[in-house]
Amino acid sequence: MADDLPETLKPFFHRATEAQERLARLEATLASTKTDIPDAELVEKITRIQSKLDEANDTVKQEQKKVKELSTENEKQSYRILHLVRALKAADEKLEKFSDESILRR
């Protein structure tokens, strides 16, 4: 089959064949390997890992909630600052007008 391929594809075919052979050997090794860990111990480990994962997910959810609350509070503060700056500019303009009028009256 490799002989029917163009020269440029032969190295790829060779590498793919080697990869298939390695995979077959790995699968055979995995199938023949016997574990010394009893099922109960595996179940216990899986349960502990699942518990830790659940705790981590809960922590992430709490942190996401905090981020959302802080983001909302930040938006409120930005809105307040915007209006305070506008009010300050308006007050400065009124004060400037008042100063200009009092200078003109003299």
C-alpha cells in the first residue's frame, strides 16, 4: 500500500503505521495489566475526588457571585461619580458667573 503513495506522503504513512502499532501495543498492555487496588478503595478515592471537585465548584460559584456583586457596585459608584462631577462642574460655572457679575457691579 505504501508503494502506491507519492513520495511526499510515504513518511506520513510510515509514521501513521508506527503510531498504530504503538497504540495496539499500549492497548494490549493495558488490557493485560491487573490492578492491585480493590474496587472499594477506587470507589473511596473517586468519592473523595468528587467531593473535592464539588467543594471547588461551590467556591468558584461563590467567587463568581462576589465578582457580580462587586461589578454591580462598581457600576453604581461610577454612575454616582459621573453625576457628582457634572454637579461640580455646574456649581463651578455658577460660581464663575456669580464672580463675573460681582466684578461687573463694582
